[in-house]
Amino acid sequence: MTPKRILYVEDNRDTAQAVAMMLDKSGFSTEIAYTGKKGLELAFSEKFDLILLDVMLPDMSGWDIFEELQNKGYLSKYAFLSVIPLSNKRRAELAGKGVTEYIQKPFEKSFLISRVSKLLLD
């Protein structure tokens, strides 16, 4: 079976590489984009089953990337990995817009893998 493909848009290289390694060792295929622009380029040139977005990027926000992909009809599951805490109300609003998951940093490896597995394998 072909592994589920994940695009992770994260400007912190250490974080991006650590998360990609965790996901790849768990049987997923992860591609990293270190800027929002590169993330959009990759998303529009390839198909990903899940797009993981950091909220704060140097060139644009993860919210902007999400909205652009949604507006252009890019079909994928979306999740945010961020240090910014969200209220339950805001989480519900995002879910209504198509954000499947919001994972707050820092997180345990087992928590990340369980959330991503649930998103992609359910």
C-alpha cells in the first residue's frame, strides 16, 4: 500500500525535520516546505493527503495558505501545528471551515502520530 503523503509547511528547520522524521518512521511520506510560497507551489504541483501548517511563517501565515488552497478547491485534510493556543469556540469555527485538527506545540511524539493516524486512516 502506498504511504499517505503529508506536506508540512514549517519555517523552523529543526522542528520540520524532527516532525518529518517522526511521521516517516510511522509509515507516512512527508515533504517539507520552509516557506508559505514553497508550500503553495508543492501543493499545487502534487497531491497530498494531509497538509500540516505552522501558523506563523516569515512570508505568509498558515491561515493564508489554508484559505488559498481552500479557495482554489484543493482537496486535502488540513491540520495546524502551532504554539498559539486556541479556544474551543475558535477550534469549532476552524473545523467548520475544513481544518481537521489543531495540535498545539509542544506535543509528544505519540500524540502527534495518533492524531495524524486518526486523520488519515479513519
